[in-house]
Amino acid sequence: MTTAAREANDRQRRAPYARLRRRSARWRSAVVAAALAVCAFFAGGGSAAAASDFARYILPPGNYGGLPTTDESTDQLPLYDALTYLRGRVTRADVVRYYVPMDFRPVGATRVEPTPNPDVRIVYDAYGIPHITGKTRSALMYGAGWVMARDRRLLLQLGRWPARAAILDIPGVDAFSLVTSATPFEPSAQAEALVRKQRDLIVRTYGREGQQLLRDGSDYVRGINDWFRAHGGFPDGKEFTVYDGIAVTAFIGSIFGAGGGSEYRNAMLAAALERRYGKSRGKRIFDDLMLAVDPESPTTTRRRFGYGPLTGGRIRGSVTLDPGSVQLIDARQGPLAPARARSSAVDPPRRRMSNWLLVSPSRSASRRTLAVQGPQLGYFYPEIVYQQELRGPGIHAQGIAAAGLGLYMLIGRTRDYAWSLTSAGHDVRDVYVERLCEPDGSRPTRTSTHYLYKGKCRAMGRFYAGKLAGRDVSFMTTVHGPVIGTATLGGRPVALARRRSTRGREGLNLMALKAMTEGRATTPERFFKIANRFEFTFNWGWASRRATAYFSSGRLPVRARGLDRRLPTLGDGRFEWRGYLSWRQHPHDVGGPGGLLLNWNNQSAPGFMHGDDEHYGSVHRVEMFDRWPRRPRIEQVVGIMNRAATEDLRATRIWPTIRAVMRKGKAPDALAERAAALVDAFARAGGPVIDRDRDGYVDSPGRAILDEAWPLIARAAMADRLGSVLVDQLARTVGIGESAGFGGGWWSYLDKDLRTLLGRRVRGRFAVSFCGRGNVRRCAATLWRAFAQATARLAQSRGPDPSKWLAEAPRIRFTPGLIPNTMAWTNRPTYQHVIEFARR
């Protein structure tokens, strides 16, 4: 299809973009004048250095996040949505058409935002993206604060106080849901003191540089407060402070930058396996199911970094709890009140759809560095990040900032390098088992508030968090952290306390963003050291004009000998942390295998265990970044990302192996045989989860069949060995996994187990066979029975013709429902930039 024909076909869908182009033509002279005025603030801004770079970015639904909405609230949505339907057939013209220029210049028609500060100039372009220029650093920070208040005041109002809850780690309370549900939280003086301590910590840790950060924060907050004064005052009558920024940092980190802390779930599974199979065999099966360091797991670097599940020596300090004894605590009901349901959340939702694809100059067709990068932050209105350009003394950067943290870039580019983050889920949290006691020597109960530590019966602390929805909230603490639950160990009651290595240190993470925004990560080694300042757990992808690099960050504890990191630790004082990994001990690399560095929240390096709640096996969605040409172009890298975003991983990575085993048996009926053939066709086509004809349904019936069959097949295959009760418990510990890349363990269970049955090459074979208990024909019968059960259900609900079993095409909606707009579903970063750096 020609470019003209495609534009005609998509005109209605791209109406906002077309409108902006017309506006741009009418105001071209205004653009030039504004750009010259911006550059006049100071010489040597550096746009010329980036003029020959190819750089674009996108953020749906749009950059403005206020109410009432404006054109700039949703104008990037049709661009983002249009790319989805192209899958892997992306041209350079498509990248130009469906991404916004990211070249340090306003796009289209512009207008100047007036402020009381004569030393700052804020130019908004046609997409509502602010380009902020300051004569001084102070003025630049002021302008960033002004923009933050103007464009994200709704999030400031909703999230300012709930962000404190993220610092506190309140048992049973998810700070993120407080914001999205607009639940009011009034932090206590005790809670506020925990936030305020971080100001001194920043200075003690970073000295003059820390003082500069605090000055930046003060200027930034001054801009926020001036905007509110000029526009009707503060929503709750209180000015914003630097501490709000520290709290928001904790809020972001709690969602995207934490891992581990689920040892109690693993302990329940381990105890059940040992009860069923005995201690020795039960442990071997537990090791298989945890997938801590599977040798077949796809990793971003092939360099080996040692950080395995066992810390050395005989295991003395890790325990399995009595089966079924864990009761989680919900602090909203009381400091030791059990949650009303087992599924009550104690953790915020984890976003694991972020990815980046980096191509080194030696590998690309243009001999230039290629970068396609972005974080998956969820789809919200207002979005929790926003686009901006910062230009002033010592700073020239463009990208996205997090709401409340707009003084620095979270992700973006400078003149000479770009960076992005994906959640790594490293093990920065541990659950400690505190043996309960009573000072008078009487027998303790689950409600006892004393515990044994270093031979003494100590009183727990009680932390008053404040008022949540008008109700007082408090929780108990030990030396290790908040008490999140109770259990029994050998029949005796114990408390479960969770320690987080970053608790009370969240503000320090700003130092990494400060240095990246200032353009200081000019070499791979400098980048490694700066990224190591980020104590939250992330995979950093970095691309410069000359190289690409990778670093996996997090304040990762060095644990005592005698532990299994997958299980809870005895809290009696003998097994405390012994320090933290140095930056050289973190997974890192330059260039990557074959000139490619790829990450989609996958395992970082061979031998490196992530959090105890991560399960990396032989199958991971990062493998969908395939079909690489020998010398890729930037549009081909975008196409690889975009095709994978709508690929059903089960169809392309799991189904062929399942089908190979099924062929060792016979279909129980003609309907099941016909349905299997439809899934075969879906797999051969690349598992496209797409609705090309816009009729509201995924085009292939293979999707609907897999949706129904996969959970039944997965459970049946594992139940041959484990039985239904243990399978249910395993599913509560390790998610079965959806179609396009959420979860992961169960894909690997079946892949490795079935490949072993077929006699194929398998590294790190399981200790036992699951499906068919090692008999391939018996396994084939198991798989066919489960598949036939699924097809029978579909026939009953949708009719006898499997070619008409079409799944409803999923749509992305923007939480919490403030705008009605929707987009086609895609497993793609929320924000994304596409950059081809010119050689200097």
C-alpha cells in the first residue's frame, strides 16, 4: 500500500494528528521565532549536535493530564494505536508518522506559558509538551515545578499523602490503589518524621552534591507553589515541600523497583511437598518448581554473576512453616488483625511489561547505535509520567519525568546518550520468622507482641501510620520491619516481619536521576556507577553514539551463610545481612551477545537469582524478540518490538511442544482434532492477537481455543505427578501465566518436562517427570483429555463450529475512567522512545 493510500485509509483514526499538522503549517513562523527565543537564553545549547540523530517518542493518551481535558490530553493515542496494527511490518515512514519528534525542538504550533519568574521560559508545543529553558539552574528547576503543577495537579492532589504510605510498608495496604481509588490518607507525625529523616541522609551520603539536589528540590517546589497561588490556592490549604518529592520517589519505587519478600508463600509450598514426598525428594521437586537459576533461562548478558539461592554451608537459618498456617495481616483492621481473605494484597501491583532493545554500532546496518526503549507504567489518565525538555546550565535533556519528580528525567536522552528502565524484581526484601515469647515466660499466642532476638524477649514496636479513609491505622514492628503476618513453626506461633533494604532511603534514588539528567553518564563505566546509585531494582539500558551498555541496579544484600534465599529467615539475630553487593558484582555488560542487548523483565545474567517471587525458566517472552536481520535498521527494531507486543507466546513457544507430545496419542473426538488444527494454524501465523477488520474479535479462532485450553492443559500435565491439591497450591505461588508474557513459570514447567519426554536436548532437567509420570503416551492422553474438555466447553457456549470460536479483542482503557477513549490491546511499553544516534 502506498503512503498516500495508507494515509487516506487511516485519516479518521489519525484525525488528531492531522489537525495538529494543519495547525503546524499555519504557525510555522511562530515555531521558528519561539525556537530562536529559547536558544537565545544561553549559547551552546547543543541542538546542532543532535540535529542528525533520528529520535522520536510517544506517550498515550497525551501529555496534558488535567481536567477538563484538552486536545493535548489524547492526541498521542491514535498514533500509539495505529502502530499496533502494523505488527512487524513497520517502515521508517511509519516511525515518523506514529512517533513524535524528540530532537530538543518544539513540534508544530507553540505558545509561551507565562510565569512570575523572568529567568525561565516555558514553550508548549502542539502536543502540549513543555520545553523549559532557564537562564540559571534555579530558574530551570522553578520552571519544571511550574509545569508539574500545571500538567499533573490532579495527581499531585490525589497522590501527595498516599505516597507516604509507600515509605511505611503498611501491611495489607497498597499505596498505589489509594491513589487510583482517591482514598484519603492523613499521615501521622511519626510517619512524617520517617520521611523527613531522609533530608539529612541525602547530605550525609552525597555531601555537596546532595546539597545541590536539595536546592534543586526547593526551587522546584517553589515553582509548584507559585502555580497554585496563581490558580486559586492549594487544594488542602498546605504548600508543597521537598518531602513530597521524597515520598513520590518511594511511591514509584514501591510499584516498579522492589522484589522478593514472598518467602512465606514458597515455604508453604515447600512444606506441602515435603509432607507428600518426604524431605529429600520434596526438596528436589521444590528446587525444580522455583526456577531460581535455570540454565536454559534467557538472560540479557551471557556473563556469569554469582548470586544464587544458597548462601553457602549447611542450611541452618532458613525454615519451612507449618502447612496452611500463614495468616497475613491487614493493618486497616488492627495492628495484628488477620486479613479477611487469603488473597488480600500486601504488595502493590508489579508492572512487568517494560522492555528495551539495543543494537550496538558494529551490528546495525547504518553502523550507528539503535535504541527502542520504554517502561510499562500502566495506562492511566492522568498518566503518571509526562514528556518534557529541560535546558539550562549543566542540564540539557528530553524524555519523561514522573509526576512529582519533574526536576529530573526518569527516562530519556541527553545530547549524546539515552537510557531507559525495566523492573528487575531483585531480592531487596526478606521475610524473617520471629519466635514469639511472653516476658513472664507463659506460652505465647499469635497475638503476642514480644519476640526473641539475640537471646532476649523484646517488645515489638507499634507504628501509628495515620488515618486511612478516616480510620486509624497502626501496625507492629520488629528490628527487621513491619509485621506482615503470623504462622506456626513446629506448632509454635511465630510472627512474620519483612525487611526492605531501601526502606527509609528512597530519596537517595534521586541522585542517579540527577546525574543522568546532567549528562554525566558519558562512558559505560560512568553509567554503571551512576546507575548503581539507584537502590530500587531496575534493569538499565544505555545507548550512546559509540556503545550500548546494561546495568541491573538494586541495594542487594549480602546474606549470612547457611540460608536458602527462597525461604523465610530465622530472626533470632544470627542471620542478619552482611552488607551489600558492589557495583562490579551487579550484572552488567557492554555491547551484549552478538551486538544485541535485549530486556523484557527477563533474568539478568546466568547464575544470578532475582527475587524469591520471580521464576525464570526455559521460556520467557524476551524470546519473542527474534527474526533479527544480519544488519538491522531502526524501523526493523521497532517492528520486532511491535510484532512481539501482539504475539501469543503460548502459540509460538509452548504449543508446538505440546502438539508434538499430543501426536504420540490420538484425539478423543473429531472436534478436538479440528480445534487443534486451528491452533496449529494460529501458531504458524505467529500467534497474532489482533483485530485487523475492527469487528471486535481477534481474527483467529486459535486464540479463543488456547484461552480455554491452556489452564486446563497446564494443570493436568502437572497434576499427573503432583495431584490437584498441590497443583492448586503451586498456582497460588507461581502464576499459570497469560498469553503474551505475564508470569512465566508454568510455560517453562511444560516446555522442559515435555521436551524431556520427547528425548530432546534439555539442560538442567527436572528431578522428576510430571506429565504422564514420565510416560509419553500417558502424557499425550492427559493433554488430549484436557484439550477435549476445553473444546467441549467452547462447543456448548459458542456452537459446534470451532472456526467461529472467536475471542473478544481486548481493549486498553485508561484508569480510573476519567476519559472514555480506548486502544487496541498491546503488550508494549506505555512510554517509548526510538533513537538512532548519528556518529560524531
